[in-house]
Amino acid sequence: MKILVVIGRGGTGKSSFVALIAKYLIEAGQAPLLLVDADPDQNLAEMVGVDLKEAGKQTISELLVSTFIEQGGTTIGIPPSERIESKIWTSGLFEGDRFDFLAVGTKWVEGCYCMPNAALKAALESLTKNYKYVLIDSPAGLEHLNRRITSKVNDIFDILDHSKKSFDHVKRAYRIAQEVGITFDNFYIVGGYRFPQDLGRKAEAALKFKYLGKIAYDEQLDEYVLAGKSLLTLPSASVAYASVKEIMKIAGYL
Ligand SMILES: Nc1ncnc2c1ncn2[C@@H]1O[C@H](COP(=O)(O)OP(=O)(O)O)[C@@H](O)[C@H]1O
Ligand SMILES: [Mg+2]
């Protein structure tokens, strides 16, 4: 099992990148995949053609609130992690033909929910063992990842946009990963679709992380997103898709 995490500032193309990695792994016969939307924006589902409401599924935060906070954690006997794990299996996990999907959601926000956080982490560690790849669409803050989801990942992909802030984001994200104790094998930088091509090597030299290449600007992808169409159905000729395949090959995926 490998855990891939995609981070970057809002609007850099994180969710699209996650969807295209999923397309690549699916087409390469690498199922079963688990996609986890941990970004409060919550647009990954639509990008892979999933409608959680229609499927009668709830987000993890909704399940945590109903399990531990509204019920006050009064259920006796069953350990918290098992309680939330069985809820996730029955009411949270969207099971598709080619991939499964989970949304972390926003209902349960800041504050010290130490018990639910610990229970969730244990539940996810057990649940993710069933997959070959787990792809996480993450917000910038890796501290959330460690507190709620996992402290051990394989590859982190930080997407750069054209602003100077994007470079600062990389440094900050790397520092936070160290500070909050996330362990990882690789920390990669990827040029987002608005990132200037010629800045790639400069970014690598300045930031000292391996630069995997740039996600190509793709008008068709943007049209799909606007129309709410699944990016998994983009034609193989899609330039963004072709660039993501190259990026994944450079990162050693197939
Ligand atoms: N390769 C691309 N080419 C053109 N537009 C893109 C590309 N990737 C993403 N976009 C557009 O940029 C916007 C933000 O993309 P998204 O993946 O939602 O970013 P994030 O998840 O980082 O906020 C969307 O409107 C999307 O259509
Ligand atoms: Mg997003």
C-alpha cells in the first residue's frame, strides 16, 4: 500500500491532479484505489464523477459528530476506533467499480477533539490496508493530516503556481511536515498549470526538492470542470493527462 498526498495553495490544480493520477493508476490496472478528499473545498468528488449525497453517504466529520459528539461518546464496550471504522464502512465509504471514495468534510472544525481524532486515525490506518494506493487531496496544512488521518505517507506532491507565495508554501509545508512528525519517503514539487515552464529548474535549485515537471494547461479539462464532468472520462489525448502521466513516470509510478 502506498499513500500519496497532494498539497498546494488553493486553485493550483490539486484536485484535478489527484483525479488525473487516479485515471492513470486505473488505466494501468492498479486498482483498488482509495481517494480521500481532505480539502474543505470538497470538489474532488465531482471531478471523479461521484455524488456522495445521491449515494446516501456522509462525510467523516458528519460521522464523527454523530458518533462521538452528539451521542457524547456514551456507547459502551466497543472501542472508539472500531465504532468509527464500522460507521465509515457502512455510511461513509463510497464504493465504486474502479475506486472507493471518502470525504473528510468540514462539519467538525477546530478544537481539541483528541478522542475522535485518535479514533479516526486508527480506523483509517486499518481501512487503508485494503488498497494498493491511497490518494489524498489535502489542504495546505499537513498538521491536519497527522492529527486526523495518518502520520506516515509515501510521497508528497506540492503543486506550485506562478506566485512567489507558492515557493514559500513549499518551504512552510516541508517544515510543518517535520514539526508535526509526518514521515515520508519523497517530497516532490510539481509545476501547476499556471506555473511558468522555465521556472522549473530554478524552483528545484531554490527549494532543493525534486521537480517532476509541469501539469500542462488544458482548456478541455477546464471545460470539464465547469460542466461538472468527470475527469476520468477525459480522452487519452488530453494534454493535461499526458503531462500527469509523464510526472508520475518520473516519480517512479509504473
Ligand atoms: N491543467 C489545467 N488546465 C486548465 N485549467 C485547469 C487545470 N487544472 C485545473 N484547472 C482549473 O483550475 C481551477 C482550480 O483547479 P482545482 O483542481 O480545483 O484546484 P485546487 O484543488 O488546487 O483548488 C479549476 O477551475 C480547474 O478547471
Ligand atoms: Mg481542490
